Amino acid sequence: MQSVVVNLLNGVSYGLLLFMLSAGLTLIFSMLGVLNFAHASFYMLGAYVGLSVAKYAGFWSALVLAPLLVGALGAALERWLLRRVRRHGHGHLAELLLTFGAAYLLGELVKLGWGLGPLSASVPALLDGPLFTIYGAAFARYRVFMMAVSLAMLGILYAVLRVSKAGLIVRAALTHASAVEALGHDVPRVFTGVFAAGTALAALAGVIGAPLFVIEPAMADSLGSIVFVVVVIGGLGSLGGALAASLLVGCVQTFAVASELSLGELWPTFGGALPPEWDALTLAQLAPLIPYVLLVAMLAVRPRGLFGQRDDHA
């Protein structure tokens, strides 16, 4: 029972970190229709910028300044590059390729600025240590903080996008841009603000996730693919779907890593026989593959994802 509860809490905390990262990507896609391939690179940049700011001004300053700085860079990318591509009518493929190139550019800039070696960020003193003990196992105060920030971010996004006047303008600008402009709103500036907000959320996830993971140039590649898995499983453009898929991937992968079951022990349940060399493989060894197995299964059974909208014109 102890291991089940601890793994569940760890899985939920990891899933909420994935949601914090995937929420920005979902926001950009749902509002602008841009599948931002550089999103994980902004997450990586947030971790590096947060580490540098924290050295001089502390963790709490980094938690505010790093997302603002990275969000400003995201605004510049949308203002000077993506908007130009959109203006010339090159379509979403050109936007996708542009963000793909931006991801590589950001990766190389990080290597030039911080080097190739791994770096580590420390947990702030206020959040260090266990917060509570359950079944004899301690749960870290910092993980609870991370979960609280993620849930608070979900509440703020819902309030802004679904309740506030600003959210109404953003949603209207996506489908009726000319009407929104006729009412006196600067639609291009609205799009820039949405893109900046999405990249700032990725940077926030980078700052908060940095003490739990190693900061290295490869972190964008290792986590970026999982974020796209989460967004596709949840349904492109669905914030609720991103939350559900994040928790699903986080919990399943965490339980798999902690499992001692081998594939040979598990497979007879489904029938059939395995090659002898596969019998000794454990679920922990196969854990990195599980998100992609879920992705393939979802695309085969429900291509639009858990909460994605059906495209009646397809």
C-alpha cells in the first residue's frame, strides 16, 4: 500500500509538470493554430535562464524573471518571424518548419552560452525537506509546491480564456479577425501576446522542474517528444485533454519505472509466447516506450484524442 500511494503521488506530480509544459503548447495551437516545435526549447531555455537568475537574485526572482524574459523572446519570434510567414500566406507548414529551425537555433545558443556539461539547480531553503509522511514515506515539500503552481496555472488559464473579456477577444480574433479589428482591437498584437504567454508557461515549467532534473542541452529533446505525445493523446487544442493526458502519462510511466514485473511474467495474461530474449525485460526498462505505445493506441482507436473535437470537414 505504501508503494502504491507514493508512486501515485509521484506520478501525479510528474504529470502536473508535464501539464505545465503542455499547457503552453496547447494554448498556442488552440489560439493560433501553430504547432510550435520550439516549445520544449523554450522550456530548456527557462531552466537555464532561471538557473542564472537564481545565482544572483534567488529562486523566487528567477520564478518571475525567467518566464518574462523567455516570453519576451517568444514574442519577438512571433512578431518578426511567424507574423511575416503568416502575412505572406505560406500556410501552417512554413510555420512548423520555422519553429523547427528555431528549436535547433535555441539549442545551439544554449550550448554556446552555458556549455555542454550538465548543471544542477538547488531547491530553495523554504521548500526543502518533507511536507508530510504517509505510510512511513515522506513526500517532498517542493513537489507539493510544483503541484500547487500547476493547478493554480490551470485555474488562471480557465478564468482568462473562458470568463474574462481578454479571453473573449482572443477567441474571437482567431475566427473573426476582421470583425475584431473593426471593433478597435489590434489582432496581430493579440496573437503575439498569446504566443508570448505560451512560451512563458514553458519557461515557468523549466524553472520549477530544474531542481528535479539535470539541466542539459538534451533536456529539450528528452521531454519535448513526450509533451507532443501528451498533446496528441489529450486532443490538439484541448486544455482539459492536456491535463488528463498529462496525469495518465505521468502515473503510468511512474508505476512502470517502480515495477519489478518482467515482460515474461506479464505477457501470459494476454496470451501467446515471447521470444526467450524478451522474457527478462522489465517494465522499468520499457518505461520510456510507454508514452509512445499510448500514442499509437490512441491514434488507432481515437485519432482526435481524448477531448479533441471531431473535424466534420475532413
